[in-house]
Amino acid sequence: MDIVFMGTSSFAVLVLEELLKDKNNNILGVVTKPDRPAGRGRKLHPSPVKEKAEEKGLTIWQPERVNAPEFLNVLHSVSPEIIVVAAYGQILRRDLLSLPRRGAINVHASLLPHFRGPDPIRSVLLRGEKETGVTIMIMDEGVDTGPILAQKKVEIDKEDNYQSLTEKLGKEGGKLLVETLPRWIRGEITPLPQEGEASYAPILKKERAKINWEDSAFNIVNQIRAFSPYPGAYTYFRDRRIKILKASLKEGISAPPGTVVEINSQGFVVAAGEGGVLVEELQPESRQIMVSQEFCCGYHLREGDQLK
């Protein structure tokens, strides 16, 4: 199949890698977002998909507006049989969707219609769900509303964070895509409309990563998982910002929220509005990631200290 691939994130990289393993697929080119400034120096950085495409020697396009007539002309010139989209970041309009002969197919990191939208992986972790999955769907002009070609459930382990769950779903999504595409081309699949109550997964801003210790320990641990390793759920200790990257629930804790109530070999326990949070791995401002024992020694943490 002659394929144009559209994607930007690390999830999309994993899908692209699976596509490339199948020698029946001819990747005509890769569409990804333009390089963006990042970091303290605000230097331009390529997307993860661009880095992978360069590594594989693929043609790369980075339009500011993917639906612009000038870019549609580029796609017309290469004449793709199918467009595959995975976490690209721009909405595709009708003229683009109707361009490939076999349509545009999306790989989405949830079991649609649950968690439609741009941030399904963080959203499912924030909710504390035990199961999610991947969906292969035909794209329409709505936001993840098109008919379904295939789905696969994926269990969420209690240790999973944003990075590990992204890796799971990206690999499973890529494998399911490679299994589904030939069957779709041969006419062996009847697309099914989405059924059930829909939910939406908006982009979660960095401000959502601020920990409120008056919340329940269950919600705080899920928040830490959803924002780990980047940008990192954070709190303040002695007016210094601390990112908490790994934590677990601690039952039977009752103390003012934000109070350090216990220090042990696993880390230190902070009281929440309900229950406690065992902090296991963290990153102080302008410092390297460290286990909690290192932090306790280096910052002289004591029971009774307060996180805010």
C-alpha cells in the first residue's frame, strides 16, 4: 500500500515503527508538526516523529496548516492510497480526508467513544481506570467520531505512568493497524458506528499538574502517574518546587493534608485529604531525579514537615 503517515508524538512513533516492519507498506512520506522552540534556550526542536523519519530516510513534510490548498497539492502529487493518522495534532478537513483512494485511518489511544480528543492517555490515568485500549477508525470531520474498523483492550497496571502506558498503547495500536489495513483494503471489514456514551479527553495544561494535598490520595497518585515523567506533578517544600514522579497509596493515614507523617526505607508518606501518599521518586527544582531516601538525607526532611 502507498501510505502517507501523519503523526507527531512518541505514541505516533511506535505506530510508524510497526508500519515500517511490514514490507508491503510503501511510506510515501511523513507529515508532522513544524519544529517548535523548547527548553531554556528556546531552540527549535523536531517532533519525535520527525526524528524517527529522518533516521529511516523518509520524506518529511511539516506544513503549518495541513488543510491549506498548497499542501493539498503536494498530497495530490504523491497520490496516496491511504492516509494513516496517529496523534498528529491538527484536525483534517473534508478536502484532505477525501483525497486518498482508500480513505484516512486513525489510530486512537482509547476504546472509542470513550476519551475522544487529544489527551486520552493522561485522561484515563487521571480517572484511575484499570483498562483502556486502542481503536482503528475511519476518519470523518468530527473529533474521533468516525466508524470503527477494529479495537483491542489493554490492561492498565497500577505501576503504569504516562510514559509506560504510551509505550503499551503505541505498540498495540501499531500491531492492530498492520493487521487491520490489509483486511480493510480487501473489503473484509464492515465499519461499525460508535456505540455508547462518549467522553472527551481535552489537552491537560501544565497547571493541572499542581498537587492539592486536600484531594484524596487516590486522585493524587493518579495525577502523579498521569504527568510522569513530563511535565511532572509538583508541590512545594520550603518554597522550592518539587516534582513527584513515582508514588503509591498508603492506607490508614490521618493528619493535616500535606504533612509528612512517616519516613521509611521505601520513601516518605504525606497525608492527603483522605489517606496518604508514599513518595518514592522525585526531582527537586534544578536537580537530577532521585529516590526519596536521597531527598530525605540531602534536604533533612523530618516528620511533621509540610508540603504545599
